[in-house]
Amino acid sequence: MSLRFSENRDLWDTVTVELGTRPMSDVSQPLRQPEKVGFDHLADDVFGLSLRGLRTIKDAFLRPAVFFATAREPDWERRYTPSVRLFTSLILLILALRFLWAGPGTVIEETFANQMQILAERYHPIFGTRESLDKIINTYFLIYPGAVVTTILVISLATFIWGKGTSWGARVRLFFAAMIPNATLSIVMVSFMGLVPPSFMLATVIVPMFVNFTIDSLTIIRGLKPVFSLPSRIWRGVLFALLSFLSLTLASLVSSIGAGFILGKSVEYELQQRSESAAPSESEAPSVPIQETSE
């Protein structure tokens, strides 16, 4: 059996396979040209979010019904970035911009500092140090991405607002897909949080909460338009917004508890080391002369 390639100036355009001296086919079959690496692929290499991801975000805002319908397809019709991956990337992007909204003098740092001051007064002054404050903030944001994805995953499995016959995998996809507008707007909102003085702490909580609740509700109302009537879509949208708020709140709570536990163990270990280094060893203990008693 021999294999012969016909060459031209581009590449091998055709391949003719011959068995002995008799060709298997008299018609040369053209090879499929490989896809050229373009800006989309380069952006995916550099940023992790390709232009397909940007198109996914755009349609999540402008055409949620089409986006939801495509989420039910196994391969997303090769049109969109999978919702779980995109949502996770948006959360990581928010945390990457932490220096804008959780740096020194911001509302977030002030909130953690107040909590640490309470711990310092109640338990030990070491909790009031700058080192302890930085440690609990860094630990919190280290735990948060995994906590928020896990919490949403669990809640999405128990959410049945998408219609009959929706598989558990589609429920997970749709839940994350519906939260993409929320996550995208959060990037914009947190970018301005660093400009808000700590005295407006209440506003930084209420305003984002109202915006996220509205966006979540409208995304479901518009996204399920081909499936349900308007009254049915309204209560489903409100329910989803509540579940979205619950998932983010639980993720924050889990991250706070985890960060507090890790900090507590760290402080306990540090205090133990201080105690051991301060206590004189047995060999360094001063000797007491034995007084002889006369009989």
C-alpha cells in the first residue's frame, strides 16, 4: 500500500490513496483547511475571555430568550461561552479589581476593621492589629469564589422555574446564565465603591441590592417569554431574584466564617508560640541552693 500526496504552492490540497496500482477513488478529496488563529484566540489566551464571551454577555442583556434557549443545547450551538465558566471568570475579574473597592479607606475595609475591633476588645488585642486585618480580608476573598460557585450550584439544582422536562444540567446552566447580567453590572458598581466614603456605608448596600434584584427579575421575565405568560414570568423572576440574593448572601457568610476560623487558628498558634518562647526552659531555670539543716 502506498500513500502519495499531490502538492501545490499552498499546502497539500489533495490526497490520493492507491492500493497497488489501482486507485481507490478517481476523485481527489480536498483536505479541510485548518482554522486560522485570529484575535479571538489571542484574546482567549491573554484574558481568558474571548470575543465569544463578550458576545455571550451582550446577548444575556439584549436577547436573554435566545441565550436561554441555547443553554439547553449540549454544545451551546458553538455560539456562546458556557455560563458557569463565564460567571466564574466575571467573579474572578471583580476580585482582581479589589484594589478599587476594597483597599485602604474603603467601605469594605472599614466594615472588616469594625469587626476586628470588636474581637480585639472581647478576646485579645492581637485581633486589632493591621496584620490581622489584612489576613482576614485576604482569606475572605480567597474563599469567596469557590463558596459562591458552590452555593449557586446547590441552589440551582433545587430551582424548578424553567419549565417541565428541564434536566438538572440545564437548570445549572440556566441559573448561571441568568446571573451573568448581575455579575457584569457588579463589575461597574464595585469599581465606584472605592469612591464612596465610609459614612455612606448603608447606601453601598441598599443600592447594589436593589439594582441586582431588578436585573435578576427582568432577566428571567424577558428570558422566559417564549415559554410562559407574563404573570407566570413575574413570580418566577421575583423568586429567582430572591434565590440569587440568598446564594450570594450564603456565600459571603460561608467566606466570613471560614476566614474567621482560619484567622482564629492562626492567632491561637501565634500566641502559643509567644508563650513558649517567653517561658524559661528547664535548663535555664535558676538553681536554688539546698540549705543544710543542722541536727
